Amino acid sequence: MTTGVQFIGSLAANQTQRWFTFNWPAVWHVVWYMVPTSPQTVPEVNWSVAVERQDANYCTYWLTVSNLTGTPVTFEGRYAILA
């Protein structure tokens, strides 16, 4: 398994924003997860992932992240390639 950080994001209070990352081999099984880097005492972010098939060989991932708090948050957009 390979893991890494694809991007670092920030969101204002109660903001939702969408990011994309492209040219990922379609044969890979990729899991996306967001990890807050600004400490809070409550859950900070929620996210969803959508996949677009660019062509026969590659995919684009669309990552929608929401800040669940009334204060700004920062986070890492991380991935794990399972196969």
C-alpha cells in the first residue's frame, strides 16, 4: 500500500469547497480521506468523493470537503493506493 498527501486545504467557518486531482491510473484502487491539522474538540470536516473517467486509462477525483465548525480549519487531503 502507498499513502501520501495530495494537497493541503483550508476552509472558512461552515464553508464547503470542491477540489480535483487528475491523471490517476484507472487500474488503481484509491481511497481518499481528509485529516484536520487545526486542533478542535469536535469533528471538523466531512467529505465526499466523485470519480470521472478521463479516458480508458485515467481517472479524475472530485473531492468535496465541508467545515462542520464555526471556525476556520485546515486539513490534509490524503490518499491510499490499495492496488
